Amino acid sequence: MKIIEVKAKEIFSKTKLGADWVINPYVGCGHQCLYCYAKFMAKWRPAEYGKWGTWLEAKVNGPELVKGREAKGRVFMSSICDAYQPVEKDLQLTRRLLENMDKNIKLSILTKSDLVLRDIDILKQFKNAEVGLTINSFTGKAKEIFEPAAPEAAKRIAALQKLKEQGIRTHAFVSPIIPKLIDLPDIVSKTRNFVDYYWFEFLNLRGAGKEFAQILQKEFPESYKIVSNAALYQKFIDQITDLINSFNIKIRGIVKH
Ligand code: SF4
């Protein structure tokens, strides 16, 4: 992973991603999810950086920029990185940002990593903070191909439980939902006792990019057959939506692209 240290002019950006502001301590992500929807960012970076997932920019002045700042509305972390990707363990950029952040800020973190547990002490100081973990059913070959460097689902589920036990509001972001590669009853039964609410998101094949589509077609042809056919995919989405609505859980949203 190539780490490029940068100084940002601003650390709060306006967003429409279910919040008012977004903070990205990094641009780029070492979790290397094949379907990553943030890979479009590579278009605006020098070609010599290389492939998305092999580099990241670390906004080293982020902790200074956030000092003394107020934010009206909800602040989301993060949209074009995972604030708890592997390098965060050593760099502690996200941790230092949270330390300096106004604790009145309504904070919402979404991550795939149990590394977020390290910062429970700071999260507890916020008056209104919540943490979501992305949960899916990728195991074996699917996990290796789609999310090679992200922690296993079991660790993410355990993280949700621990956060809840520590009094932090939690949610599960069940994504991406891919035919034949998702077991929603299993996910809900393993999480419902310590998740305040759920988001569900179906795969956005176009957003996931050409390489993802090609590999899905080669390695999981039955899944590809459904998601690449508008009528079949719609039927799948309708069936799964009915299933989701039968769970008797709090649902904040079901995202269909
Ligand atoms: S964790 Fe999120 S930002 Fe990071 S590679 Fe995966 S999808 Fe992209």
C-alpha cells in the first residue's frame, strides 16, 4: 500500500449520503473490495498512483482542521475510504480526528473493521454517536475475491455486539446484496439482538465496475445471470424486499440502484 501524505484545505464536505457532512480522513482504501463504489476517485488522481486499492492519501492535517469546528446536522465517516482500514492501526489519523472533534457533533461511522472498537473510549464522549458495520455473507472464494483485506463477517458482528454493550447506538449495513451470495435470515438472526436498525443495499453492478462484472460472470455465473438481466434482477429485488419486510426489525432504508 502506497501512502501519500497530503494536506487538505477542508475536512468537512457536503454530502447527500444520508447525512449533511462527510469526513474522509483518507482517500483510498486498503480493504480492496472489488466492488468498491469509490473507485471513481482514481480518475482524479495521477495515473502513477496506480490501481485503486493500492494507494491512499492520508490527510495528515485532518485532526487540526477539525479542531473547534461545529457542524449542523449529521456527520458521516466515511464515503471514499474506510476510516478503520488497516493503516489506521498505525497512523491513528481517525482516532486523532475524533479526539479533536466537537463532541456535540452528531456522528455516524460506517466501517467494515472491528478496529473501531479501539476508539470506544472516545466514541462514548460524543453526545450522539452511532456506528454501523457492513455485514454480508461472503465466505471462502467470495470473501477472497470481493473483500480480500476486510475483516471476516464474524468479527464485524462481534464488533456490533461489543459496541452495543458499551452503550453505543449501532446499525448493520447489509451490502452488497448479490443473488446466491447472501443469506439474510442468517445475518438478521445473528445481529438483531444488538442492532438498533438496518440498512439494506442491493448490488449496483454498474457502480461496481467492469472488472467486478467480469469476475462475477466468470466465478459466480448464476449470480451474474440474474444481476445482468433487468427482469430477473427486478424479480430478485422484489422477493428479497418482501423477505426483508417480514423480519420485524427496524429498517432505515432499502437501497435499490
Ligand atoms: S471498505 Fe468501503 S471504501 Fe474500502 S474498499 Fe471496501 S467498499 Fe471501498
